[in-house]
Amino acid sequence: MNTMSTRYLRLCLVGLSLSLFFSACQSTTNGGYVTEASAQEPVDGSVQDSVATADTTAAEPLGIDAASYQAKLEVLANGDTTGRWPVADQPLPHQGAILPYKRIVAFYGNLYSARMGILGELPPKEMLAKLDKEVAAWNTADTATEAIPALHYIAVTAQGSAGRDGKYRARMPFSQIDSVLRIAEKRDALVFLDIQVGFSTLEAELPRLDTFLRMPHVHLGIDPEFSMKDDLPPGKRIGHFSAADINFATAHLAELVRVHSLPPKVLVVHRFTQGMVKNYDQVTLRPEVQVVIDMDGWGAPALKKNTYHTYVFREPIQFTGFKFFYKNDLIPTPHRMMTLEEVLKLTPQPIYIQYQ
């Protein structure tokens, strides 16, 4: 790993331990983590098996125009000459696909915490007004691709304590997810439900959210950083997902899309280190799911560009995203956030944008 990457990883690890687990996860309701006491899971059996009970006689979905799709992918490749971008032999998505026709601009966070992201930091009215300004800025910066709003809500949060079942994660109550849906409705915004599994698994956590994921405008995020495969709890080491984990998520989403005749789902996978995503070349792409690898490391522009190039550009899967940190991108001062114009010059060009 080169000096710049090493320095960036060190910054990320410091930021993780200092700002995420000892302050970023501070709850506005109990003065500590978003714990199981403040985020009780629903009573067993309250989540319907949406796949098993749905009508399975839906018509075969139509595809989209291959020429226009490929043309947009070429634009996103941003002049790449290495052959990595656009990703070859990817399936043509079904009709209703968001990417690459729209750029998603999302606010990230948790309603229980004012320090996990902008989504929970401001009252809904102020937060939506700020999101409006960011969406407008992206529409000004790139007039060829319409920017649309989204709320990216952490529905399963990693924990610094084991909890009742020793899984080091807390499931948010469905009433809180309902609140996010109501807030999003005010802007006709997309909703992403994000999963930080801790010592749990996607197999255990993802199906619980089917009630929401079968809604056409609700999509998914998964965070390898908090997927702990050994005996160290979240915050002690950066975790990972393998291709098998990601393939489980895409297969599950694809089944929901097929059974419920939904438009394609977007799956956001966070990444800022080499080890967070393993066996990237074994990830299976499906016409029902659009996979975004979101570069969510923080730091100065040079560090962020280097990380994007090293871990996102070099290991192509399908689409890419980029994350802004309103506070941590400024550490240490006098660092600054990257400009929209700088992000649009990245190869490939991110089509999903997140603010924390």
C-alpha cells in the first residue's frame, strides 16, 4: 500500500474509533449508543413473508433500450482507457431502473442520533431544506443527469456492546422506519435502509426488512465495515463482506423484484479499504438489482481521490458512489470538502452521492 493510502487508512481508523463509536453513535434519547433499550425490535412474526405470500403470476418485466443504456455507461466511464469502465457483459436492467439515468443524492444517518449523520442531526424541515440545496447544486453542476433526493437510514446499527443476543447490533423499531418514510414522502424521495450486522449476518437481518423493501421506492445499503467475522467487536477492526455476502443480498432483492413486479432495486455497498470487499470479481450482477460501490472514507481531497482510485476504480463491479462528510472531511483543519466539479472528474463518475 502506498504512503497516501496508508495515511488515509490510519485517518479512517482514528475517525472510526473516535468519532463513530465514542461520539458518532451517541443517542439523543439515552446519552449513549443506540441501544436495544431505545430501539426494540418488533414482536416475532410481525414481519410478513412477502415473497411466499405474493402473487407469482406477474408478467415478465420488459427491458430498457440497450443503446441508450450503454451510452450513459460510456459517459460515466469518463474517458477511461484501461478497459475497466464501463463494466463489460453486465445485464441490461429491467424497465424502471434508476441508474444511470438519475444521480441519487442521499442524506445519511439515524433518527435516534444527532451525531451519526445529517439525517438525524437536523429537524426534518431543516434537513429537507438542506437536502434540496444539495440536489439543486448537483443539477447545476451536471445538467445532463438529473439529481434526485434520497434518505439513507441506518436501520440496523453496529453496537459497542454485545446486547441481549451477543450480536453487537441494534435493530431499529419499525415505527422509526415509518417515520423516515413519512419524511421522505414530503420530497417524493427514495429511501435506503442500511444494515450494519455486527456479529449477525445478512441472512438474519435482511429478510426482516422485506415489509419495506417490497415498496418500489425503498432500496438497500450494506456496510462491510461493521461485518465482524472474528472475535473483535465493531470499532476494534474494520470488517468485511465477501462476494458470497453481496450475492445473497442481490439474490434476495432480485426475488422481491420478481415476485412483486417491482422496478430494479439499488444496492449500496460501502467501501474505503482493500479488505472490506473480498472476491469482488465473483459478485453476480442481476437485471433486477443495480450495485453501487460507495467510497465512504473521509479526509482531505487528495486522500479521498487516492482511495477512490485504489479501491473503487481498480475493482469494478457496476456503479460507483462517493460520500461527503460535513465535519470529518475538514479534519484536520484547514482541510476542505471536495467540490462537485472535482467529484464529476473522477473516473468513473459517481452516480450515487451521499452526505453524512
